[in-house]
Amino acid sequence: MSLKLYFSPGACSFVPHCLLQVSGLAFEPLMVKLHKGEQHGDAYKAINPRGQVPVLLDGDQVITQILAIVLYLDQKFPEQHFLPKEPVARAHAIETLAWMNNTVHPTFTHIFMPQKFSDQTEVQAALKVFNTQLYRGLLAELDALVKISLATQAWLSGDRLGPLDAYALTLTRWGTIAGIEPETYPALWAHVQKIASEQAVSQVIERERLQLNMLRPKQ
Ligand SMILES: N[C@@H](CCC(=O)N[C@@H](CS)C(=O)NCC(=O)O)C(=O)O
């Protein structure tokens, strides 16, 4: 099998993990246990010196960064329609994907891993509080975007469930880790539940053993 994906349960690697599963393309999912620090080991650093997931291997090609992985898969498998083909729709999809990746995602990193941004505990505590507020605002922006997009199309990514949908699920789930009630964002939360109920996505959720709403533990 030439396609391999290094992923970690609940991490942003959920995005390419979903894409590959939805596509039905043959791939090998390889788990990296971030909580055990496997990303810092020599074996993994030899694959990705930045010590992050996701990593896509296509034969001996190593591709990192969600944006690059999505664009690569979209170009390599055009029949999969991972992204819209029409230039304006495509630009807007990439625009939203980039915003999720370069703004919403790092805001959560400030909440979840404040130690990456300061070695002082009081600064870390302040970063968590400040960025949780920012994150609430970003989820509200995403909720509004869902409302607008779903007025004219079935999925955030276009005609088919794609990277924007998978990222929206991940970012909403991360919100629950930050103590943010997903019901605050009705359109977003309804869409996330619709995404999660798709068979291929539920297979990924099962493989990663994810709970969608971390504020409501499963009985
Ligand atoms: N911009 C990168 C972000 C990747 C990233 O932040 N990965 C996180 C998981 S969500 C990670 O591997 N963290 C491990 C660590 O920081 O030790 C991308 O798009 O792939």
C-alpha cells in the first residue's frame, strides 16, 4: 500500500484521516501517541523533524501540513472532488481551510498547550483564559459560516463531505475540551453531528476512539 497516514487520536490529523476514509482509497493509518511523546522520538523525527502529525507518505514522498496534504490529495485524485473545481468556490474553500488552520487551530493550541508559548505558569493561566474567549468568538464565526454555506450546498466543502467539514468537527470537539458548550452554536453543532453520523467518519471516530462532546461523558 503506497498511502500511509500518521495520525494521533483527536488531533488535527482527523482532517486527512477523514478524507482518506471517505474516499475509499486504500491507505494505512499509523497511530502516533502524542500523549506518550512518540512524536519526539528519533524514529518519528526521522519522518517529520517538526515532530507533528499529520504526515502523509505516498511511496517515499513525505508530505506534512494539512493544507499541503489536502491540496496534494485533491490534485492526485481529482475524481474524489475533495475541493470544488470551480475557481471562485475553490478559492473560498481554501480560504476557509487556511483560516481554520492558521487562526482557529493555533488559538486552541494556546488553550491546550500554553506551555508552548510561555514557561511562566501565571502567563500560561492567563493565555488559557484569554484564548478561550477568543475561541468562543471564532466558533461563533464558524457557526455563521455554516449557516451561510448550508443555505446553498450540502457540506462546508461543497457537494461532498470534505476537509472543511472534518476540520469543523475537530475544532468544535476541541471547544468542548476547553469547556465550551457546543449547543451555543446550533448550526455548527447540528452540522458536526451530521458529519459524525456519516459511515466513513464514524469509522474514523471509532478508530480514534473519540467522544464528540467531551463535556458529556458517555454513560
Ligand atoms: N500547521 C500544522 C499543525 C500541525 C499540528 O499542530 N499538529 C499537532 C496536533 S493537532 C501536533 O502534532 N502536536 C504535537 C506537539 O506539538 O508535540 C498542520 O497543518 O499540519
